[in-house]
Amino acid sequence: MKHYTLEELNVYNTDKMSLTAKMECSTHLSNCSECNALLAQIKAHERLIAQLKKSWATLDSSHVDERWEQSYNQLSKILK
Amino acid sequence: MTFTTRASLISKICKGDEISWQDFYQTYRPLILLRGGDFFLSDDEKEELVQQVVIDIFKRTDAFKYDRKKGKFRSYLKTIVSHKAIDLKRMRKSNTVSVETDEFSIDDMPDTDVAILNKCWDEEWQMHLMVQGLEELKTQVKPITFQAFELYALKDQAVEDVAKFLDISPNAVFVAKSRCVERLQKIIRDLEE
């Protein structure tokens, strides 16, 4: 049995496969535990990436604004 | 979205390395501000909270070394931030004319509120670990691997564009994503310990 590659399953997962190819892949997946396991891993990775993006958007520590500087300067005076 | 190259501060803390207040401020300010929101602090109070936490931890010196005998840094920080946040709420109460003049502490809060606050902190800490883990990841994989991961997975660039830009195959982009996520999972597990 020919297995699908990481690249092919990523394309399948992002819904960018042609309809025919997608149907063939779905049929294969219904009978192949190996490809199913790889697809499950890809989906799990996508979930973690989504959490990562949310975390970065919430806790981006590279943003420096007026409040950041004001607070930093006050601490500089105290913590010498 | 930009990533720095400095090693994660939490990993330095775990190793017992000395950390500077500047690094601490840069790294933990967003987390402390977020935590201030859990206590419904105003923007000014959240800034005050950051200041008080940094001063408390650094005790008027410019470096700090965490003593692991005190337990997990995560719990240590949570306790300090929570107490300072409650102090600020108390100060707010004493500065306003109110019939509710009783002082309160985290021990007086209903169990459900404490449970919600703890759950919020767990989620916030998890997000903090992810951001820290990402910085650590950058130091552990080849630059091109991280770049492929960053452009494709985090910045949502088309795989074909990333492959062309980095002069690698689309499959290599997917492999980079897979490797980075697996490494990141390991880094986060290590940071949790």
C-alpha cells in the first residue's frame, strides 16, 4: 500500500487538495492506520500552533510604549 | 510578531542562574498586567502592580537568584502577584467613600472565586510558557528551520512562497514545522518541571 507523505497530508489537512485527490485520500485514510496517525499528529500540531499564536498575541513582550518606558525609568531609579 | 534571540528567562530561573530586573521586567510585565485584569484592576493599578512585584522580588537590588527550595517559581510568582493585586484593591477601597470598609484578603474570598482565579493563572502561565518556549526554540534549531516554521506556521505565509523564499522544497517546510512543534513540546515539558 502506498502511503501519503507528510506534505500530502498537510495539504489534505489545509483543504487545498483537488476534489478528486481529496476523495482518494479520504478513502485511503479510512483503511490506513499509519496515515491516520500521521494526520492526527498534524492536527495536534495545528492545535498547538493556534495556542502559540494566541499566547504570543496576548503576551508579546517586545512591545514598548510610553507606559512601558515610564515604568522602566521609575524602576531604574529604585533598583540601583 | 518578532522574536528575540535571548534564551528564555524561565529556563535561567530553573537552572538557578542570576537574572536581572531588566530581563524580568521585559519578560514578565505582560503576564503581570494580564493577571491584574483577573483582579479587575484599572490600567494605572496594573502598572503599579508591575512595579510593586518587580520591587518585591528584587528587594531594591538589580539581580535575583531564585532559591528552588521555595518550590516552583510559578507558585511563588502567583502568590506575590495575587497579594500585591489585593493590596491595590484594598488601597482603592480606602481611598474611596464606601460603606464597604472591611479589609479582605485572598483567604476571605469564596472558594469558587479562588478556583476561578487559579484556573486563570494556570491558563496565563501556560501562555507564558509557550512564549518563553518559542524563544528557547529559536536557540535550539537551525535558523532556516525556525524561519520556515515562523513564516509558514506563525505568520500564515503560503507554503510555496516560504519554500521559494528560503530555497527549500515545500516538504522541507512541513518537516520544519513538524520538527519545531515537537521540539517546542519538549521545551515546554522541561519548563513545566
